[in-house]
Amino acid sequence: MALSRRDFLKLTGATALTLTRRESEAQTPRIATRPYGKTGWSASIYAVGTAEIPETEASVKALNQLLDGGVNFIDTAPSYQGTRSETAIGMVMAKRRKDVFLATKTLARDADGAYAEVKASLERLQTKQIDLLQVHAVNDDGTLDQVLATGGAVKGLERAKREGLIRHIGITGHTRPEVILRALDAYPFDAILVPVSALDKHIHDFATDVLPKANKLGIGISGMKALKGMEFARGRVDEPEPLLRYALTLPISTLAIGLRQVSEVEPNLRVARNFKPMPAEEMRALETAVHPLATTQALWWKRR
């Protein structure tokens, strides 16, 4: 059967559009990935951090854009935006769960509380299993002792893992690198989440000792807070790119970059796609430039 001229134009037009899209995709660099410890997941170097996630509709739009752009790691917590973060992510996970390594947290310090938070997070995230459940904000020795004790949060997470509700157990720390070092000696955590930035380098730095130890143990490493304190760096660092590039050059698996508004998606994707390691001399120069700004006012999470 002969094609009409109209059908022929439709067919050739659709073919041209498909080829144009494929050419555009081929020209767009892919986000690099790195092994996430021993989990078997190759994590995009850009992970979505959701502590300051916008309203739900905007969040769903931005998250889908990020996943379309090659991001495959989402980090959240029940405490972020009064559970709004997990709820918005759940709307995306309902359709795209296989595209993502999903990490959330618990602030509970006891076994029953941690287990209950896992169950609640599963419901909000609209998934049957969470990839990584992290004991959150372990910033002092007393808290570490509490979560590792018989009846502590880790026991609740072990129960959730036995039941297939979670796959891996991790820990996060913001303030004292020596506490996380001790945690890695005390328990076989699968992953850590710690601050890494040119400013952090000057106050209770996690990069010097924690990152090498975690890498030696084959632990997945998520960095965070690379851009925090930037408001104090105006005039010395006016663009996010150097701070992101600095953090991504460190020996981490992935970097959680906060999602606050949809307009941040494309610029951050561009940095991740075009990432090239920062030379050592450039890293030292950036550390020197921001050193006067590295205070506990700017880095409030370093306050003891």
C-alpha cells in the first residue's frame, strides 16, 4: 500500500526528530559513577540531598529531571521537612524504584524506635525495601555507645535487614571524625555519610583520616555539605562549581548535593556531567582562600 504524501512527511519528520534526540543524547556527557563500597551499586557521583526539598509538586518535577539526567542515588530522612521529603520521593519511587539507590535514616536510638521508623519510611517511600538505612547524626561517644548497645538502634536495623525491609546499614556523623573512626572499628557498617568541603578541611576534618579508613574497609562513602557555608564565602568563591569540584575530587563514592528548587537541577547536572578532578595545587589554593571563613558560625554542624 502506497504512503500518502502526508503520511510520508509524518514518518520522515518523526524519524528526523528521533535522530536529533539521539544525537543530542550522544553529545551530552554522562554522569560518572563510582562503586558504592561493597553494595554492588555503581553510584552516580551526584546524589540528591533532600534536607531542604521544596514543595511536593516542585520536588517531584525536579527529582524526575535528575533521574532523567543520570542521577541514581537519593538520600533522605524522615525528619527532613517534616516527612515531606520522603513523601515526595515516594511519589517518584512508585514508578521509578529500580532506577535509584535509596537511602534514608533514623534518629531513633533504641531498637524498637529504629524498627518502627523503618516501617513508617517504607510506607512513605512507597517501596518494599530500602537500600540503605543510616543511624543519623552520631556526633558523640555517648550516642555511639547508645546505638550500638543491646537494645540500641543498630539492633532494630539488624531486625529490619533480616526481614528484608532494608539491605544495608550505615551511619552518619557531622561533628567529630574520631567518633566515626571509632564506629568503623566497632561495627561493620556498609556506608557512611560525612561532611566534605574546602571549609570543613579546617575544622574537625573528616577527609584526612575517615575517608582513607572507610575506603580501606570497602565502605560506601557519601559526602555532604559541600556548598554549606557558601553564603559566608562571597567575594572569595562566588560560584558553586569550585566547591563541588573540590568535594568530588576527594575519595568518596558520591556527593549529596542539596535540592532546594527546580532551577538548581540543570546547573548541578552540568557540573556533574563535566566533572574533572581538581589538581592538588588548585585544591590547596581553594582551601587557603576560604580558610578565614571556616568558623563554627558558617559550619554550624561542627559545634560541639
